[in-house]
Amino acid sequence: MTRAYNFCAGPASLPTDVLEQASREMLDYQGRGLSVMEMSHRSNEYAEIAHQAEQDLRELLAISDDYAVLFLQGGASLQFSMVALNLMGENGGAAYVNTGQWSAKAIAEAGRYGKVQVVASNSAQRGLTIPLQDTWEPLADNTAYLHYTPNETIGGVEFDFIPEVDVPLVADFSSSILSEPLDVNRFGVIYAGAQKNIGPAGLVIAIVRKDLLGKAQAQTPTLLDYSVHAKHGSMYHTPPTYSWYLAGLVFQWLKKQGGLSAMADINQRKAKKLYDYIDNSGFYSNPIEPRFRSRMNVPFILADSQLDEAFLAGADEARLLNLKGHRSVGGMRASIYNAVPEAGIDALIDYMKDFAQKNG
Ligand SMILES: *Cc1c(COP(=O)(O)O)cnc(C)c1O
């Protein structure tokens, strides 16, 4: 068996070690004679799996007891609604930073539940930069929170700073969580869909400061109320048990790699190598302001878009998968999350060099 290098934006690459362990445990979890998929979420075995995963995540991100860690369904997109329903208050409002397609979706959804002030946007710069905080509008009175998207998965722009605000900070970390250490104490809510840098699809993790619980709008469906999930340890109803288990294996794998500082170094090296090659190639290009280039999602275009099909076909043959850019952007995108090894970057660059030589 040889595994291809998978550059998919999500559902994305998972560590081979993790998949091997899951495969060993698939039919018979630790001698219990059943798969994790077949376990009651109320069983002792599963409670242990769930608890261990939460502990390991808390350890990796140094999450204090002031925060609830919730394992939920509905993806990051449902968090767009949950954040607003839980934090805005009855006649409240919230501030949003618009840096691309994911923030735009979060903004549209929040607008259904209260007043939204877009304090800054990069749309006049076609999404190629991050607006520095000293250019933002001041927050309106009664702003319940400020929401931003630290890494825009489609556009390939990433904040290199954490905003400083007097209201709870809410962040959609779907595509960059666990890629480097993070000071969780700066945030009110952090959420991330699992299928980029955590585990399989079907799971979204929300890290919620406990003093923000219990303030949901009256119309909030029970299942969308953070406090319900916090009170029941994410087991008010059946959680996505298998995705939670697999996320737990990824957390253990991350600890074995040396934790998030080690991952940050590796990710920095991987991204630098790829951007350096693109910039010096004379054939490929990435238009993002260098300071704000994403370390996780690297969009690039070829000198001649008529070569796109051939590039993708050749990549597929070289077992470099899912390099096609987002349908709204075109071109290429290499998503290089934690589970994509450095050797994958080397293989990609080798292929890109070869292709440029033959077609340049
Ligand atoms: C993928 C992604 C989403 C949407 O995630 P779903 O789980 O499909 O709802 C939201 N925000 C960001 C930043 C993403 O990368």
C-alpha cells in the first residue's frame, strides 16, 4: 500500500499512524469485541475515550477550567448561527471582520438574529490582505462580541495578530486550529469544524468561556444552546462518537510529535518552502500580501490557465491529490495541514518544477 499526498482543503489528510491505529481497533476495540462505532455513548469504554480526547485537547491548547470544551455536530457553518443565538442577547448586536467567503457567511447568518456591524473588510483589496486593526471602525455601543476568521481557507489569507478588543472575541479557527500554540485566554469562543485540522467530518469543536453560557436568545432551539451541551458533557443527545474518537487519536498523535510548538515549526518550514518556490519559479504565482499568507492553504495560479487541466491530470498521476482551487477562485490550492508531511511538500515542488520545465 502506498498512500498518496492529499492536499484537499477538507475533508483533509489524516496522519497515517492514526488511520493505522483506527484500522487495528476497527473490529475489536481493546479486546472488548466491538468497534467504537458500535458502542453506546453512555458506556464506560466510550466515556473514557471521550474524556481522554477532551483532556488531550485541553493539554495541547492549555485550556483552563474557565472554558467548556464541546464536541458538537453541524459543522462550522452551524456555529455561525450558534454563536449569534448564544451571545448576541435579545436585542443585541455584534461586530464582524470580513476577510473572505467564510467570514461573509458568518456575517450573513448572524444578521438573522441581531444587528451586525462589519468593522473592517478586505473586499476592496480583493481579499488579498488583512485589514490592520487601527483601520477598523470603532465598535458600536452594546456590541456583544467581535467575530473574525483567523485563516480564510478559500482566499488563503491569515491573521498574524489576535485582535485587541474590550468585548469577547469569537474566532472561526476551522482551518488553522492546532497548527501552532494559541493563547485561548484571549478568546470568548473558539470553534473549528473537525475535517481540516482535527479529524473526520461530522464533528465541530467549540471552546466556550463559561461566563458566556446561559445567555441564549429565547427562540434558541435546545440543541443550539451551548449551555445545554456544556451541562451534559456534550452528551445531551448522541454525539458524533466515531469522529470524536478519531479526533482523540489525532490529539495523541500531536502530543507524540512534540505538541503545538513542534507543529508550528514544521508548518512554518513547509509553508516557507512552498511559497519560496512559487515566488522564484517565474511560472507560478500567489497574489496574497506576503505578511498575511496562510500557512495552511496555499492558492496559486499557473502562468497560463490553459495548462490547468494538464497540471491537475499530471499531479493526479504523480499521486498528488486535490490540488484544484476552490470553484469560486479557480487555479490551484494546496492545503498543507498538520497531517501533510514535509515530504509531501517536497514531492509537490518536484512535480511543479518538472511541469514548469516542460511547459514554461
Ligand atoms: C470549512 C470551513 C467552514 C465550513 O465548515 P463546515 O463544517 O462545512 O460547515 C467554515 N469556516 C472555515 C474557516 C472553514 O474553513
